[in-house]
Amino acid sequence: MTASSTPEQLRLLAVHAHPDDESSKGAATMAMYAAAGVQVMVATCTDGSRGDIQNPAMEDAPHPKRDMAGARRLEMANAAAVLGIKQRWLGFVDSGLPEGDPLPELPKGCFALQPLERATRPLVRLVRDFKPHVIISYDENGGYPHPDHIMAHKVAVEAFESAGDPDKYPGAGEPWEPAKLYYDRAFSPERFRALHFALEEAGLQSPYAERLAAWLEADAEGHTPPVPGHRTTTQVDCGDFFEKRDDALRAHRTQIDPLGFFFAVSPELQRKVWPWEDYTLVKSNVSSELPEKDLFAGIR
């Protein structure tokens, strides 16, 4: 089966590495589409069990110290309820973020060390069951180079390319071919630069100065901002749902500091400066004119 014909019910699948990634990347887009009647599903690859507590207010909380995966499962359910979406666990173990020089080996059995076919099979089964018209995930760098994010990229691309092939992943459901694959650009330099200058013009302190300086330092030709690996093709106007996104982020209490980086710019100022969430259309089985304003352009 294919998603290329005009559907009665639109469906969107976002593939994320850990619980909380869905709320920091594309959450307003998902909330907007869900409110408009689109069926929205998040596939969470890992249990988040190796995540550290990032919120100072949660440092003495007993549940995450005893059972981080269980605590994050509850947080994920709360975030999904805020956004009005469905969510499935793919069943893999968090790989953790290796630190040090040289980097230590990843833990045995973790998501990032799984053979690609084994890591992809649960996602192919979900794609064939949910039948999404659009899939969103990360670029080749994982958005940032966490081993689980890079693996999430690999399985999303493999599932997009294979779920419609009856000869691949036998026993994982009836074939379904999604129409479009996007990479999320939540951390695009263009967006950070616009927000940075808006804060400075308003006389407010910007948390983005260091990040922008690092990007410029890494760019030998001094571009402002640096040339991205993937350019934005699609901007979804979802500013009315920035508060929903922020509430979903705050639901991940172990991982998100409510006084931290993600909340440095008010939703009101963001709506004035950058009322979109940005994406790159990577693969498509339908025709649509670029730039787009709708992930379902060419499908509706």
C-alpha cells in the first residue's frame, strides 16, 4: 500500500531517541496538527534509563534515583497528554552519552550497538500498523552527535525506505509506503541567530551568544550563520502552540530545568521573530512545490 493518494485521515509519525526529545524538537508542530484532527504518533526508541537528572529541583527525588526509566515513562505519558498525541516505545535501552578522552565503549546491548535490521524491525512494524503519510526524524548527525540520535536517524531512514517493500522485514505486517520523510531542524543556526538579535534589541540577555560564537569559529569562511548541512525547505507556522510545547517540556521534570535554556525567550517574542518550526524535506514520493508551509503538501 502507498500513502501517495489523498487520504481521509492524515497521519504523522515522529521518530525520537529518548523521552523528552519529542518535546524539544517539533512539539508545537505535532500539537498543531493533532488539534486539527491529524493522527500524530511519537516512536520513542529508548527508555531514557541512562539520562542524568538535569533539573536541580529534582536532584533529591527518590523515584528517578531508584528507577530512572520508570520515572521517564511517567513523564512521557504526561507530555503526550499535553500535546494531544499518541506514543509508542520501541523497546531499546538508552546508550548514554559517552564522555572522556578517549571515549569509553558503549554499554553492551544498548540501542546504538544494535544491528540495523534488529533496531529497525519494531519501527517497521509500527509504520505498517500506524500507516503514517509523513515521517520526521533527525539528520545524519542526529541533530547533535549522541549515539542514540544517530541510530534513530538510521532506523528512521531504513524504515521509510523498507516498510513498503514486501520482501523486507517479513512477518512485520502488511507493507505500507510513507509519502514523505523530513529531518527536524529545531536547532537551526538561522533560528538561534534571529532569537539572539531579538533578545539583544529588547535589552535582554541572550543564552545563544556562546553557541553562535562556536558555530562561527568552526566555519573557516566566517559565514553568519554557518552554512547548514541541510537547508530548510518547510516552515510550519505553529506559534499558537508554543505554550503547549513548553508545557510538554516541563512535563519531563528530570530532564528539563524550568528556569533553563529552553525557556529563555518568551512565546510572545518567539511568535514575533520566528513563529515557525523548520524542516528539511529529504525524500518524497509525491510532488510538492518548495518552499512548503505544510508537511502534508502534495498529500492533501
